[in-house]
Amino acid sequence: MIPVGLKVGGHAIRFLRTLYKGKAKIGSASKKAASFAAKKGHAKTSQFITGVSQKTHKGTKWAKRTIKKYPKSSAAIGGAVGWDLIDRD
């Protein structure tokens, strides 16, 4: 039987991998959107998109640091969110 601490830590690492993949997709999509808006002559919209993507990047870095610091708590929160999503009450 696998100890609970190791199992929870494994779930936290899986969550980090998913977070990294999502961060990469958000970054590439926002770059494309910002360049498209700039080419169409919407400079302020392009600046806004770039600013939002930078704030998102900072937020994902904070989440990654927090998950690495507290893997059990982050796994518990992830489990609670997952249970809330599948619970139909």
C-alpha cells in the first residue's frame, strides 16, 4: 500500500505539469492575439492583451511556488475542486 503522503505529493506534481502546459498555451495564444490586434491597428488592445498575459504569467509562477511549498495542501484543494465538479448535488 502506498503511503498517503507519497500519493498526495504525486498528485501535486501532476498538477504542476498540467499548470506548466496550460501556461505555455496561454502565452503562445496571447502573443498571437496581441500581434494580430497590432497588425489590424488596435494598439491599445494589443497592449492590454500583453499586460494581461504578463499578469497571468506572474500568477502562474506564484501558483507554482505555492504548490511546491505546500504539496499536500494543494493536492487537497485540487481534490476538493475536482469533487465539487463531479458532485451533482
